[in-house]
Amino acid sequence: MLHEEELISLSQAAARFPGHRGGKRLHPATLTRWILAGVKAIDGRRVKLEALRVGSRWLTSEAALHRFADALTSAPAADTPSRSPTARRTASERADTELRAMGA
């Protein structure tokens, strides 16, 4: 998909976002982190910015920026109910008990 889109440098892509804490724009290193490590979405999955490595440069596209932003701002899927901390702890304890019973 990215191969068919007009590519832009990370510096050009960073200029499309407002800066944080009074900065004029995002630093290109922020986009590099989004490419390599991703950002945790609302539903807990990790979303990475699509990019291509060409030599020593990373390139992305406007469309990839939009897909990245959409993935981060979309609401969690309706079929993924969120659990309370108590429910998570109970499930974790149950799994621990089952693993110990299996000898793990």
C-alpha cells in the first residue's frame, strides 16, 4: 500500500503536526519512535506508523499518517469488553492456579 503512495520525509511529516508544550512542530525523532515502537491505542494494541527505510532515511506518506491517526482515535471494538481491575486480578489468579495444577 505504501509503495503506491507519494512518499514524504519524516521531517515533512513532522511539520504536519503541531508541537507539544509550545513547540512549533513535532520532532522527526517522535515519528521514528512511532515507526519502531508504535503507540498504545485505546484498546491496548500497539499501532505503528507505516514507513519505508530507504538507505539511512525513513519515508512515510500522508495516507499512512491518516491511517495511523485513525487507528489511535477509533473507539475500541464493541466485542472487546473492558474488564475492571478486580476482574483482571481474578482472571490472573485463576490462570495462575490452573498453571500450577498443570505443573508449569
